[in-house]
Amino acid sequence: MDSLMLALVLVVLAIFARYVKRKHLLDAIEKIPGPPGYPVIGNALDIIHFNFNMTNAVESWTKSYGDIFRVWMGSVPFVVLSKPEDLEILLSSSKHIEKSEIYAQLRPWIGEGLLTSSGRKWHARRKLLTPTFHFRILDQFVQVFNRCGDLFVKKLLENKEAVNVNSLLSLCTLDIICETAMGTKVNAQSDSESSYVTAVHDALISFHKRTLKPWLNTDFIWNMSHDGKTFNSALKVLHKYTNDVINNRKKERGLRRKNSLKTDEDIGMKKRVAFLDQLLDANDTGADLTDADIQEEVDTFMFEGHDTTSAALSFILYNVAAYPEVQDRLHEEMQDIFGDSDRAATALDIQNMKYTERVIKESLRLYPSVPLFARKMREDLPLTDGYVLPAGANVTISCFQMGRNPKHWPEPEKFDPDRYLTENSSGRHPYAYIPFSAGPRNCIGQKFAMMEMKSALSKVSRSCVLSLPSPGYKPRVEGQVILRAPEGVYIKAAPRKAMA
């Protein structure tokens, strides 16, 4: 009887503790302004009203409620932030680095790699992987950037009419990430119908659909849905491919050690080492990674380094086409670096593309590849203006709205790469521009991405003259996991030498 009473007391105490914790969360959340929600469904009707376009929804809510507001995704509260001072408090902290539970939906694809892991595992992996993005390692990938970029330009110029550059760039960046992450060529630009390329497309599209439909959050409903089945089928192809590459690479390494082979292919591999090889090297020196650990990090590289870059480059090319004066200055920089030669760019050349970098930064201000990213609060965090992010809350950072805030960006709709000159950026809050996040959990691959984008933009600028498909054309954008143009980004391209 005593045991039964003790058990009942413990159950009551657990329920009471959960009630107190939930009440504390709700009390703090309700002090933050936001649209009225409904029981169970929260603000689902508002999201449906905006046709599941979170970019438009957040823009509207920001205009109504300011730089901090809360919305309800079902019964789960999200606090949306876009005030630099608040973001500095949150993102600079070494405590508040846990990703929101919404990222759990990615785990079937990328496991608990660097993007989705937390706590000690995240700290250990970040420390392990940071050296793989050292500039000396990244420089070796310039050859890959050049080769894939040349093929992209060739494909672009094959089209006499306006072409959806996002479709072409998606294949180009897939070729690049496969070779740099896994050391394998999928030749996506030459064979867009391969099973692997198709699986990547199917997985991305079906996952994006899940993020827009709250009723698919439950795994059971998701797995029973058409999109869920498509997603799971694609993952089988992707995981098998990654697993096969890892196993084959391990066998090759073992064979080379056993036979001490020194073939031309081996020498080439030593000159350019994929991220996979670096993980295997780390394992040889005591990293103690299982095959599953290695696979989830490679899959994470693949996920983060493909779609984000193709989306960014699509909007960059759109902005270059829309602003002829920017396009002219880009070409002038290419002339200063390369003259009339057609030699391939080196790592030093890419480093010297200062105006090119400013063009990319300005495009990312207006069109950040990841328009929203989220954290999970494990303890209370006071912000400015008396608000508190309570333990248990999900916090969403709105990069899209930050980049268009006239408080920090005069004439925010104007495309002006010179905003990033020292004399023009002095006094701007450092957290007013964070397309790669900020603080200890910023994007580990941002230097890689910037090199890749500068290389691609320089290829286009040296070879093509871009124009819009019609006067005043502007792609419609939607904020999903990645900022997208649902109907595509269309550009006309003509050979530059033919126009000279």
C-alpha cells in the first residue's frame, strides 16, 4: 500500500510540475503580441489564408505586430524575431544553441549530423568538422567549381529564349556537392534523369510540402501520405548511394595501404580530398566515428550544400540581369582580374573578386537562402523591451524581414552592392545581416558557399550578358525550408563576345 501511495504521489507531482512549466510558458508567451489563435489548430487558418506562403505571412505579421511576435503552430508556440539587438542576445549565447523540434523531421534523411544534433554531440562534431573548411582545404575545390561552372554556362547559352536558371543551377550545384562531399561524380548536368538526381529532387520537393502543411507533422500521417511515401522511397536511393560510396572509399583506402599503389588516380585523390576522405582520415586518428556517423555527416553536407546554393545563385543572376549597371561593374572586375584571357580562375582570383562578393551579399540580403531558422529554448532568456523567451518556446529568426527593414537598410528594395563598403556599413548593427546565421552555431560551410557562388558568378559574367525575360519581370518567392521561386527564375543569356 505504501508503494502504491508513493507511486500516486510521484504521478501527481509530475503532473503538477508539468502544469507549472506549461503555465510559465503560456504566461510569458501571452505577453508577446501576435495574431489570435484557435484551440488545437492555433494560427493554421492564417497560414492557409496566405496560401502556405510563410514569407508573406511573416511579412504581414511583422507589419502588424513589430520585430517580435508569437504565432501558434497547432498547440506549439513560436516566437518570431527580427530585431538585431534581440538576435545578438540569442545567437551569441553558447547556451541557446539547440535547434527547434521542427528539425526532427529531417532526421530520417540526415540523421543527427551537425545540423540537427545538440549538446555534447554537436560540440564534438563541430570541433571535428571545423578544420575541414579551412581555406587551404577549400582551395582544392576551385578546379571542381571551374569545371562544373563551365558546363553550366554552356547549358545556359544553349537556350535562345528565357530559361529557368534554377533548374540548371540545381543540377550544377548537385554535381559540385557530390564531388566535393563524397568524391564521386553523378554528372547531373549531363544526365538529369539518373535515379540519384531524381531521388534528390523528389526528397526535397516532398519535404518542402511537409513543412507547409501542419497536419503532416505527425509521422504516422506523413508516412501514410503520398508525399511521405515519395520521400521515404527517395531516401532509400539516397542512403544506398551514400552508403555504397563510403564502403567503396574505405575499400580503396585499405587496398592502397595494403599494396602501396601509386597510380595517377591516387595522386589526384591526394591533391583533392573530399569531405568524406577527411572524415575517414579523422577516424584513422582517433575520431571514433561509426559508418552511420560518417554517413549522417556526408548526408548533411549534401542537404545543406546543394539546394541552398542553387536558390541563392538563381536570385543573384536575376538581380544582375535586372540591374545593367551592376552587370557592367561585374564585368569590369573580371576584366581587371583576367583581361581578355579565358584562363580558369584560381583561388587567389576568387579572393580578389571584391565587387562580386558585394553583389552576392546584397542578393542574400534580399533573398536569403534560408529565410527562417529556429531554436528551442531550454531556459528563460530576457530580451529587450521587457520580453522574455520562456523555456520550452520555439524561436524563429526571420532573415527575410531583417534584410528589408528600413531601420537598418535605407531604401531596402533598392539593390545596392556598395552597402557593404566600409564607409557605408559603419554603425550598422552586426546582427542586422545574418544570412548564414551567427554566433557559435553559424553555418560552418559559408566560406565554401561564398567561393562556389563567386566562382559561378564570375563564369557567367565573363561569358554572358544577362537580361530579364520581360521589362519589370520579378520572380514570385515563397519562404519554405529554402527561399524558392515556385514558378522558377527566368533569365535570358547571350554570349558576351558575340555582343561585343
